[in-house]
Amino acid sequence: MPQEQGTQRDTLRELFGAQPILRARELRKAGVAPQTIARALEDGEIERISRGLYQYADAETDADQALAEIAKKIPKGVIAMLSALAFHGLTDQMPRRIWVAIGNQDWSPTLTYPPIRTVRFSDKYLQQGIEHHQIAGVSVPIYSVPKTLADVFRNSRLVDRSVAIEGLRAAIEQRKARPGEIAQAAVEGGAWKKMQPYLEALTSNG
């Protein structure tokens, strides 16, 4: 029995070596018994981030780690709106909740941590402009800069217009996206009429 336990602990270490954040069911699927997980917790080798989600105790913490936790808990979700703006460095505002886009028919998750705010997008908007960024060993879907700008302009009831303009100005000044890319995303994202005067004012030489 001790040999089996040792083998499972080795498996657990290998899994966390490849990916610093794992769900309990991923560990169980790989053959690690709940007792092995419990002992690793007691020994301080792994830490429970939240219910059913663990990280290796020695793992370096990433400032965006909460986004990785969300990607694990809501596989169909995409980091969006203010959270995407903040990730791309386009706003000084740090949202208290992590904004996650889900489909109109998707189950709306309720998480105690990290705190989230879900926004429902139609399939047309949900699948546009998704990028995958490696955060804490996890591939996290996050909307691109042009797509995010289109979303915050289109959803003016959810995001203040001043925040959208600030993000647009920062994207142009920091050269995070070309004006043409931003304009195209706005057209495709149903936000061109709202964005056009601001984009033209920010990019005019006069």
C-alpha cells in the first residue's frame, strides 16, 4: 500500500510540474486518489485555492492567476470587457469582479471565489477575437484588444463611455492595435456607429 501511495504522490508531482493549477477531477482522472490529495494538502505540498481547485505550494504566483482559475472553472467562458481591458493594460481601473462572457444558452456559474460578473453574448459575438494566453500554466481565453474595444463600446449600459474612450486612446497610443484593426472589429462587433467619431478624432492628424 505505501508503494502505491508513493507512486500516486509521484504522479501528483508530475502533474503539477506540467501545470501549476489543477482541478480535483483532473487529478482523480490521472489516477491520484482523494486520500493522496488530502495527504499532500496536510504536508503542505499543495494548496487549495478554492473548492476543488489546487495549486502546487511552491508555484510562482502570477498577478493574473485569478484569470487562470476562472478558465479552469468556466471552460466555455472568455475573459471579457473590463477584465480584458485591464489584462491588456488599457485601463487603470481594476474591476472588483472578473468579467466573463458566456453564450446565451450556457449555464451561468455561481462562484464565491474568484468573484465574477458574467455577460451573455450571442454566438456571433462570443466566438469573435478570442486569443489564448498562458497564465500560471493554463491556456486562458481572452478577447483581443480590437474585440474588447468593440464590446465595451457596444455595451454602453454595462461600461461607462469614458472607460471605453480611455481604452481606445490607450490602445492607439501604446500601439496595441492598428486603427484599421480596431475599426474592422467595431464593424464586425456591431459597435462602429458608437466608436467611429472617437476613433476618427484620435487618429486625425489635424
